[in-house]
Amino acid sequence: MIIHKQGIKIILVFLILLIIVNLASSHFFSEKKALNIIVNSFSVLLFTLIIVFFRNPKRTVKENEFFVFSPADGTVVTIEKVQEDEYFNDQRIQISIFMSIFNVHKNWIPISGQITYAKYHKGKYLMAHLPKSSVLNERNSIVIKNKKNEEILVKQIAGLIARRIVCNVKVNDNVHQDQELGFIKFGSRLDVFLPLNSIVKVNIGDKVVGGLTVLADLIPE
């Protein structure tokens, strides 16, 4: 399993802490074998979950100028027409993807093009599946313009547990659909805002895969 670079320090810290806890348990509770077995088992389980959380799957993404790929693994929780007032100041189709702690938390670039806007917002840490988390939670907003001058807005949103959003792009960067957008640690959400004439290809409740699942077609069929 390939581990994402964002998890290396955290994994090492947890490994050291768990070793200390298990050594202390063996020393102070040497006669309580059942307790030591519980501590050891919990440590192995916790360490395994942390490693799985920071997995970094290698995926072959075939670029397509008409498709908007999912920027994350997770579940589609919102598809609706909304007023987007941070950048576009008009109506857009919003598709929201909720990532549980069991999903891959690496984020992918949904369309190839150029970054025309990138802004970090301080905020709260409400549960990420709530609609108001899109405007109240800590988040990064990124706008990408493709070669047809169509723009989409992507928001990386922190959740109840998430406390660290990593964004790997900046304004004027040229990006591609097989490229990493960033990483969000421990449960979160991504919102994608599309032009109203986009053809949505997913439904609420669908499980999507970052860089592979097509969320929408930017060109009407």
C-alpha cells in the first residue's frame, strides 16, 4: 500500500505513542494478560486504520475536455441549483461529495485548465454533510477555467473532525485531470459548482471515485 506524504509524520508519531503505551502496559500490568491483549489489539487496529486512511492509490485518469471528474472518493449528498456568491455571483449547479473517514482523502483535479482563483477561508468545523458547512466551515475555494473558457468552482471543506486542508495549486497554475488537487485530513466534503447547462451524470446517494467517476458533461448532448 502506498502512503500519502501527508500521513508520514502522523503515522510515525502514532507508532511511537502506541509503542510507548504498549511497553507501559506490559510493564505496569504484567500480570494482567487479558488487559495487555486488549491494549495490543486496540493499538494494532488503530494503527491499521490510520495507515488505511492515508493510502494513496495510483489511478490512470484519461483526460477528457468535456467531462468533469469527481475530485474525491465519497458519496454524493447534494445536487441542486444554488446561488453562488463567492466568485460567480449567479446560479450554478452544486454537486457535493461527502468523504467519511474510510474514504481515500486525496483530492483530484476535476477538469484540465488554468487556476483563475484560489482563496482560503477560516471557519467553523460543523459536520461536513450539513448544507451550511459549504459557507460556514473552514475551506479552500479553487476556480479552474478550461480551454473553452468554461469555469467551475471546487471547494475543499473541513468537517467535524478534519482540522487540516492541503491545497497543492495556486492562481495561474496549469493543471490536468490526472493531477492531485490536495488532501483533507479526517473526514470532510467537496463541493463542485457547474454551469447551469451542464449534464449531470450522477444521482444523490451514488458512490463516486476520484479521478474516475464522471460527475457531469460540460457540453450539452
